[in-house]
Amino acid sequence: MSAIDGLPPLREVIATHQLSAKKALGQNFLLDLNLTAKIARQAGDMSGSDVLEIGPGPGGLTRGLLAEGARRVLAVEKDARCLPALAEIAAAYPGRLEVINGDALEVDALAHLTPPIRIAANLPYNVGTELLVRWLTPPEWPPFWQSLTLMFQREVAERIVAVPGSKAYGRLAILAQWRAEARIVMSLPPEAFTPPPKVSSAVVHLTALPEPRFPARAETLSRVVALAFNQRRKMLRAALKSLGPDIEDRLVAAGLKPTDRAEQISLEGFCALARQIDA
Ligand code: SAM
């Protein structure tokens, strides 16, 4: 029995339910419940919140979230093999864990949640960035969530918190920092996972700002930065050519130099450009 919840240790859970890790599902499990509780604590006070967890797997982080006091957890897991293990956790925390067997990219989780909502996940690598971009780019702000506490490959985490002029600066930094406060709050070596991935990981905590730092339409900003950084070595006037024949005028009207490159442009500059393009 484990100290935090009286349920069996995760190694035993994995053996009992024969949960050999599948690479195609990005399965690198956290088996140390002290560590999952520590990650859960990065999400802040969850006692008054519903928590959406993507990819609970055998339930290490799920157990951390519940033991640390989450009001309710909704866990969306694609791999049906994990359901019996998750059902045991639900039984130990009556009325506090709901599990949906499905693809997080397709499930309408919102229908199952009551605000305020926090999101916490040790994300599968293949869908992590896509989910993050979706959570950051709804047309309206504030979003349905208050905070995101997410495990990423270290390199992706660094892209989220990157500053202008750095190699990691790009679309993820702009979208994350435009509407949220983003910080790396924990670093984890490969050995923290079973099986160990090839690279290190980090937990990023993002808090939704009440309103974006600068006005812009999410769709336009997202399109502009994607184009600008797709050809990050090119000058903006060349990289953004497909936005129209008057792109140079729009760059100038936004206070930017057409000969600058994307990595030199601040968040404020990209928002001004997005507004000019919509004008
Ligand atoms: N949370 C567990 C932990 O920390 O040990 C497992 C993390 S593992 C990195 C990622 C989990 O996401 C796996 O359980 C995998 O089956 C699940 N997964 C992969 N793709 C998914 C998807 N599209 N929707 C929901 N779950 C998915």
C-alpha cells in the first residue's frame, strides 16, 4: 500500500493490469507518487476547482491530484487498458474521479466540467503541443481554464518561456506569453520515467491573464507568427509575402522594419502587426 492513498504502488498496478508502455501512445509513466504529488502541488490550490487531466495512464499524477485535494478530476485516456486501474482510483475517491476513454483531441471535456477549471497533465508528446495551442487560442478570453500545469520535453518547455532574440523564441512563446504568465517550475531527468525517454522533461505552469497583454485576434496572430517563424532566417517582408502585396506598408504601419527577422520582433510588435492585417 502506498502512503498517500492506501492504493497499491504503481509498479504493482502496472504488473497487475499488464500495462506495458506503448511508444505510439507516448507512454512514459511516472511511478514515484512523491514526485506526482509534487507536480500536483505546482497546480496551486485545487480544493475549489475541477481538474482536467489528459492521459492519466496507470494514474500516478491522477493520484497526486486527488491526494493534494482536487475537488474533482476528469481524466481523458485513449488507452482502454488503463481503465481498470483508473476505476480502482475512482473507488478510493468516491465521486471525485471521472474517466473518459477517448482521444483528448476529440472529446468535449468542457461538458463534463464545472468551473473554476485547472488543467494538469503529463502530456503524450505527440499531442501535447497541439492541445496547448488550442487552449491558448480560443477566440474569446479569458478561456475556460484558470491554469495549465503541463509536462513537456525540456526543449518544448523552453520554447514556451523563450524571450525575443533567443533560438527557442517562436510561435509557442508568443501564443503562451500573449495571454498567460508562463514559468518552468520543475525539471525532471529521463530516469524519473518508466521507460525513460531519450530527453529531459520540464513542468510548465501557465496562469491565464484576465485579458491579453495586447489586443489582437487570436486567429490572425497565430497565422502571422506561424508564417514569420516558418522561415525564421528570412526578412519579414519575404516571410510574410503571402499575406498580401501591401505587406511592407502594413509592417511599417505596425512600427516594424520590413527587413527585420521574426526572432527580433517582440510580442507587442506581432500584436500590432496582427491588428494592421485585420484593419
Ligand atoms: N499521466 C501518466 C503518468 O504521468 O505516468 C501517463 C503519462 S504518458 C506520458 C501519456 C499518456 O497519455 C498515456 O497514458 C497515453 O496512453 C495517453 N494518451 C496518448 N495519446 C492520447 C490522446 N490523444 N488522448 C488521450 N490520452 C492520450
